[in-house]
Amino acid sequence: MNKKIFITICMFMSVSVFVFAQETDQNEQMKIWMEYMTPGSFHQQMAKMAGEWTTESKMWMQPGADAVVAQGVSKLELLLGGRYLKTAHTGSYMGIPFEGFSLEAYDNATNELYNIWVDNFGTGMMILKGKYDAVTKTIDYKGTMVDPVQKKEVPVREVTKYIDDNNFVFEMYANGPDEKEFKTMEITFKRK
């Protein structure tokens, strides 16, 4: 009889320890998810960029070519409680109306930035991942886009330099015919 009581008590304690461990694990998981979903310091940086901006774009079709210059406007707005930054851009290039938008995210779990870009000059998406350098106030993105001429994905790089709360510069780089990287675009943003 004592043996049965001892076994019953041991089983009860084992189950109690297991349930306690599960609850602790669930509490820790809940804490991790709460930290993941809560906008952090970089999201505050993104919030500073919300607003309307005038843009001057310079675009180079190939290395050494003259720049095509265009004016435009961009509206940057926060989405989903400040977790994402959407940029909607309108303008024209060489007389052709242009519109596009990006969605930027800072992932609290990976400490990386993600950016997608789509526009009416194509049907694909540019998908990039990058890091923010707080010392230089610069984001360096790397990713790919489809080159419709080559019918394949090609590497692209974007750099965003934050000058102050009212000015920033965006640069885009791609490989030229010799496979060497060159600047294809520079957009200067000034807050309206």
C-alpha cells in the first residue's frame, strides 16, 4: 500500500513539474512574442520619416551616361500601428507617368530591415534585406530584381542616407554590362 501511495505521489509531482515547465515555457514564449510585435527604437526612426516629400531623381541607364533628371513627390506613412513604413511615389520619367510604392519593415527578431518595391514600369517585385548603421545614419540593402532583357534575377543594392529629419538621399546600384556595380539612380528627398 505504501508503495502505491509513493508511486501516486511521484506521478503527481512529475505531472506538476511538467505542467509548471510548460507554463513557464508558454510565459517565456508570450514575452518573446510581445517583444517581437512591439515597435522599437528603429520604428521610432521610421515614424520620423512619415509625411510628404518632394523628390529630385537622377537616373543613369549605363555607366558614364548623362543622368535623366525628374521631379516627383512621395508620401511616407506608417501602417499597422507604426510597424511598417509605406512609401508611395509619383512622378514621370522621360515623359512617362511613373508611380510606385515600397513597404519597409524592421524585424525585431532578426534586427534586419526588409524592403519590397513595386512600380508601373514592371510587373515584378524588388525584394531587399539590409542593416542600419546608426553611426552613419545609413541603411544598406541588398537584394534582387528581375532583368526582363536577360530574363533572370540580378543583384541590386540600395543605400538610404538620413541627413536630418527633413532630408534624405536614396541611391540604387546595379551591375553594368561588365558586371561591375554602378549607380543607376539617386533620389534626393526634401520634406514639404
